Amino acid sequence: MRQHHENVISNLDIGIRFYESTVTTSGYVPFHWHSSIELVCVLAGQLTFQFDGVAHVIQANQFEVISSGVIHDVTNTPNHALVLQIPLPFIEKYVKDPATLNFQLTGQEQTADYHRIVTWFQELNRVNQQHQAGYLFDEGVLVLLMLKTLVVNFTDEKNPLATTASGLKDLIIYINDHYRAKLRVQDLARRFGYNASYLSRLFKQQTGVTLIEYLYMVRLSRFYQELTTTDTPISQLLDQHGLTNHRTAREMCLQMYGLLPKQLRTQAHTN
């Protein structure tokens, strides 16, 4: 995955991106970030977003919002979800400095405003599918209602996000691009100008996982892609993706995907 920062290509005529996602297998998307505000509403299944050092789990009829520029990864079970990405230029018409909006949903999942956003998500999907006369007005109204409710009721105004780039972003890009190599914390710290113990604490604090755990997660996600789409021997794939400790790799594969590599391949070929 060479694109770690994602720009939004609008697919609705009002200047935002909205789509329905159906995923039939468990999976993992390594750390990345957007120059947009991203909302994800789960209709079935489960998604886990890791950011700010915390795992945010959402299930059916729940949603999560990721602030612009926030480093996050995603772990999923088979799921059905709706995704709305709102570019910052769209929001600038209504909010000053939208890149600093710090959205916080924790503890508000039972509020009326939270449930309204879930309902508007479902209505936006219906309007987008039916394309009835005047649907662009309806889409615009729904998106603005969602955005207004988020900004007014779900932002931490006392702690706006810093707009300066996180030093971890360059590190994450490097790991994502060089995951096959023998990467040690000491070597990574030296390359990016950190003390090794400080870097370990910083990474864990900001992402919620250790550097070594993340490296294994990236390797396993790449391994999984080839495991389920090729007939290359499993041991060979493990070595190709830097997973030289096969026992540890199998244990983490079971933890991430719920099945051992051989079982995952059998399942993929059956489907």
C-alpha cells in the first residue's frame, strides 16, 4: 500500500464521496490518514478503528467519525457498511479551520443526536440509490444536517487538533513500504532521530499498539492478500513477507483473522 495519505475523489455531484461497502472476509487496513472527515456507519458486522491510542469498536447501527489527518487503522469482520468522506474544502464554507475539528463520540452512543445521524446515513443511502427528482437537494440537506450535528454536539472545542504533521507519519510510511525487511526498533529510531525507548512509548501512546505488533500486522495483511489469491506454498509466502518466525506468525494470524493460514486458504478457495 503506497498511498498512506488518502485524497477523496468525489462521487456525488454535491462534492463529497459516499458509498456502500460489503466485505465478505475478515481483514486489516494498516495505518493511514485522510485529508477529509470520514464517517463510517455499520449496518452489519463489526469494524475496529485504532486511533489516539484507543480501539473504537462499532457494530450494527453504530458509526465512527475520523477527524482529518488522524492516523488510524481498521480491523474488520465480514461486514456491511456505509462510508461518507467530506473533503475539507466542502466544510470550509461552514466551519473555520475544519482540519482542527476534534470529534469525540465516546459515551454518546445512546443520545438522540447519535441515533439521528445513523438514521440520516440510511436515508442518504436510499436517496442516492433511488435518484428521484430533486435528489441532489435531499443529499445536500442530509449531509449538512449530519455535519452540523457533528460539529455542534460531537466536537471537543477545548482541545482542537494540531495541524502540524505528526512525526510518526513518515515512520509509518517507511514501515508500510519496507515491511519485508528486517526492521528493528533501534534501527527505526536511529533513522528517524528518536531514542528507541521514547519511540516505542510514543508509538504505543498515539496508535494503541507497539511497533513490533504493528509490523507483524502489516506483514500479515500483505501475506493474507497473497494467501487467499495464489497457490504459492504457505511457508514460502511467510518468508517472502518477513514472517520468518512461522509459529508466531500462525498465532497472530489466528488472532487477527480467526483462522490459521491453511484454514484461510481453504475457506478462500471454497468461496
